Amino acid sequence: MRGISIEERATQLAHYIIDSKDTVRGTAAKYGVSKSTVHKDVSERLLKINPILAGEVRAILDENKAERHIRGGLATKLKYSKQKNN
């Protein structure tokens, strides 16, 4: 992501999150930036650049946040089922 402006990066991250419905953590890993950078780009910077796009991203991030306890529970279940099988 080097060589592009902060505004371009924020927009690119936002489009990726919208298209893939990926989490902040997943987006950060894909683009090789920190979770803090992704969050700041799509929550603060994007609001000034493109408020409509920021609203779309916010809806997905809120959905991911609401579902995170489910994903955590599934990960724990999978972890212990693997240990039981070994």
C-alpha cells in the first residue's frame, strides 16, 4: 500500500470491506497494515472524504461487531473438537 495517498488507501480499504464483508482484522492482514490504521481510515478519514461510503462501511463493521461473539464461540468449539479427536 506504499506509494498511494491516505485518501486513496482509505477508499480502497472501504471498497474491499464492502465487497468482501471482511472484518477490520482480515482487511488489515490482506493489505499489510495495522488494525488501527484500517479502523482510523474507514471510521475517521473516510467520513471526511466520502460520507456515503463511510456509512456503508459502518453498517458492515457494526454487523461484524454484532456477530463477533458467534464467531468466537465457533472458533472455541472447533478448537476443543480438534483436541478431543487427537
